[in-house]
Amino acid sequence: MPDGSTLCRGRFCAGGSVRGIDFGVNCYLVDVEGGYVLIDTSFPNKRDKLDAELAAAGCGPDDLRLIVLTHGDVDHAGNCAHLRSTHHAPIAIHRQDAEIVRSGDMDAGRKDKPDRHTLAFRFLTWAFALLYKITRTDADFAAFEPDVLLEDGQDLSAYGLDARVVHLPGHSSGSIGILSGDGDLFCGDLLVNVLRPSLHYYIDDLAQAHESIRKLSGLGVETVYPGHGKPFPLGELPIPGRSRGSVLRWGRYGSAKK
């Protein structure tokens, strides 16, 4: 997804647009009445690039109405404290991930051993960590106290969004999606679309993740905007319990079944 690309228009953003910002993790800047809402904030070492993207979109210091986090990991929450300082924006996160950003401990609330941690993801994590050490600036993760603790079903219209919070635990206990009235879902790291639509490569609780995926099939989701990779129609995702032909194609989630 190119930096600064316009992804969709419609009721979600009161006639405005959604601007995709891709720094290895997708951030989404939503044009709303009276300003903007930012979904996720990328790594701390992408701070200057994020500032430039916001400025290019016309989002000035007093134009950011809300920062909403799909979960608390550093690649999504890395610039929150900075943006609250520069743009005076409140930060919202599900209450079950709040301790991650308060403490800066990315393992807070997670199991000692995740249910799913693919070898490829372990290698990517190692490679990104090495690259970060080589290219890092003075920008480290700054822990912060969130301003808004979100709950499942919470309406975000007070911030100009025709959207609600959908609790989607699995990657973390407090992972959420933002679901628009038009069926656009910003799902954080429950799902990815790097090679194809699939469950994220790191899943703390696989049973919760399966249930979250099943939950999506009844919510009227049309298009999924993941934290990593390209947007995709929900219909392209094999859902546990829903067959395609005669096969339940969800082996990539950990339990392939005929």
C-alpha cells in the first residue's frame, strides 16, 4: 500500500476519505467533520515520516480529534505520546491492552508462550529488531496513560466517525477492530494480507482468535483493512466453520479439517 494513498470514501468519514500510511505497519488517517482520526501510529523511529504524512494530509496540530489503537504493540502505539504532545489528541485503546502502553511491556496480559508464533514471524521479528538497532534515532517507545478506555460496541460518532468498536481478542486480549457503517473493518493484527489473507503470524490465544474470526461473519463486514498488508474483501478469508466447496479451509489457523 503506497504511503498517503486514498483507500475509501463514504459514510464512515462523513464524506471524507481514509488515507493509508504504510511504514511496514499500516496507519489509517480518517478525514472526519472538524478534523481527523488516526488509527494506529507505527514505530517510534518512524516519527518524522509520520509527522510529514500528517502535514501533507493537512492534519495540523489542532486537527487530530482522536488517536485510536487497535492494540498496544510498539509498532502500532509507538508514536502516541509524541502525537498527544504535538497534536493535543486523546488516545483510545481497549481497557484490556491499556497496561501494555502504561508499562511499555509488550508482554503484559499475554501468555508466557503464545499459541501461534510462526518461524517466519520469529525471523522477521529478529530482522526488524536488528534493523531498528542499526537505523534507530533517539526515538524510543514512551509509555503513556490512555485517555479513553474502549469497550466492545462503543460508538465513535462523538469523534466524527460513523463507526463502532469490535472487540477481537486473539493477537492480544485487548485487540479491537473499528467497523464503519459501510462495512469497512480496520482490524489491527488479528488478520494480515501479506501473501494472502490469513490469521496473523503471532497469536497469543488461538481459541479467542478463532472466535473473533467467526464473529466477523455476522457483522456485515465488506472490506478488511489489516495492520499489515493490503485491504481485502472479507469473502476471501476462510472462516472456521464456513465451507468453501466441500472443504473447511482454515488449516492456516492451526486446525485444517475436511
